[in-house]
Amino acid sequence: MRSLIVLLVLLCVAYGYGDVRLIRFNETDTRWMTEEEVEKLINAVPIVKFMDITDNIEPVQHELEQFYIPARPIHMTTVRPVVSQVNADTIYSQIGRLAAFTTRYYTSQTGLQAVNAWATQYRTYASGRSDITVNTYPHTWVQPSLVARIQGTRTPAQVVIIGGHIDSTSSGSTAPGADDDASGSACVLEAFRVIVASGFRPERSIEFHAYAAEEAGLRGSQAIANDYNSRNPRVNVVAMMQFDMTGFVRPGTTRTIGVVTDFTTAAVSTFIREAIREYITSQTGGISWTNTQCGYACSDHASWYRANYPAGFVFESTFANSSPYIHTPNDQLSTINRAHAADFAKLATAFAMEVSYTEADVTETDE
């Protein structure tokens, strides 16, 4: 099948159709589309979910080594003080920084500028730490992705990833993308800030990702997931957790954290629920979780799931109660609930720290 599709690509190029993209809408519906048609999909109302698999038609298949993912939090004494340092005002300010760009579209110069500014902030937080690297990840389009890494002390080849996407929609009009997904990117950055400030040294490596071109069919995260999956040896991703839209609370509804149950890994989702219970619900006024589904290719976790890596995804609510403003000029900072975004940053912090411990610690307890 792969050779047939490659042949079709070559024929398209030979006959002057070199700008076509292979777009997958679900597991049975895949179509060739022009760049112009894809751009219409990106800005379509209602939103269309799709994956651009042109550069990643068939992921490399491996015999997988299963790595330990805890069933519940164990290291509360270590993790709680770090989680408590999450600052809602800091997150709100960082969301505002990204939303201030006219657009963060993946082919735009402002999209590039947003990633460069984000990389500078990561490097500022990492100052003085020789075990941390912050790099942009180049693509074939203008906007790069970003990968910040805290090197593990015990099993550095095993990697825990938390991520969000840094691009927004629209190449031709204002697209602040405050909720989608400046909010998730800011939560990941805040987790990085408090973990680094605490002096925590993880046993496994932890990576903090900001993906380009999510809105264009998960292209940035696919490129990285495919890269990790294709290396020899394959990068050992223990678990990936996606944060996409973490700041909106629909008036008249009860705040909750949506745990996505489709196209995710059960063991990752199980731990996420337990981490919410331990680090958020148990606190005064703490909120709980609600299972929800989002469909095929709805965010960057799908790139890792497709590459056969364990993946999870948390969302600002059930999908029925999500922000009505996304993919419009009205996705503004003013729609963000600070306390809600802060809870997601606490969850990101707890997830990254707890899962970064190795299996050898499974019998330990910090209670």
C-alpha cells in the first residue's frame, strides 16, 4: 500500500499537481486535496477535524517495549510543594503574550516570531541548568515547533512528554487563539517553570513541546512523533499528554476537567484521573474530571497514538461545553478563566513529575 501511494504522489508531481496533500478525515476516508482546499478546511465553520498524512503515510511499526506507567500518584510529598507554586496570574499573562500576535498561523512570520519568543522564555526559566536544552524543531514551512528537555538522571533514554500547540488558524485575518491553544501552551510552560524552579531532577527525561501546524492537520506533532518513532534506536516515549484548550468555562456549567477516552491509551487516562483526584479534587474547592470524546485527529496526542506511543488528552470541559469562540477573532484573552487554566497547569506538573519516576520506585510511597 505504501509503495502505491508513493507512486501516486510521484504521478501527481509529474503531471503538475505537486501541491496536493493527502488528508485523512477518519480511518476509512482519505482524500487528495490541494493546498487551497486544505486552507479552507482549516478555517471551516463548523470545525473539521483531519490529519494531513502526506509526509507520514504509514508510521514505522515496531515491537514495543512496555514501560512502567503508575496506576496512581506515589510521590505526593515531593510533588505537592511544586504543584502549589503554579501561579494563575503568570499563566494568564503568558496566554496574553501569545494572543497578542495577530495570528500564529504556521506559514506566517508572526507564527515564527511567537515560537522564538516562547523559546526565549523557556531559556530564561532554564538559566543555569546544564541538564536542560531548549531547541526549535524546524519544519518545511515557516513556523518551527519547540522542544524543551530536562535530562533524566537514571533512565534518560525514557521520555515523558507534555505538549500543546502554539499555532492558531487564519492566514488572512486576526486569530488570537487565546484558548486554542495559547492556554494549553501556557500550562505546559508554567509546569516547566515550577519544576525547574524547584530544582527537581527527574529520573526519566521530561520534554515540554509546543507544536507548529496543529490546525493544518497535526503536521508539527506528526513530524516529531514520526522522527522519534523512526530513529534507531526508537525513542522510548513512556507517555505523552496533550493540553489543547484549557481556559474556557461555559457560563452556567460546573468546572470540570475533560478526560478524552477515544484515540488515547487507557493506562495514561487512568493515571490522569488519579492525578486529578490527588492534586486537584482533594484541595479546597477542587474540581473533578468528566469523561468525554473528541473524535478522530482532534489534537496532537493523535500523532503519538498513531505512532503507537501511549498518549492521553485533557480538555477544558466536555466537548459539548467547549468554547464557541475558537477559530474566530473572538478567541480572546478575556474568555479565559484563570483558575481553570491553573488547574490544568497543576495537572501538567503532577503528571510530568510522577511519571518521570522509574518502575524501581513502584513500591515506594511519599504519603
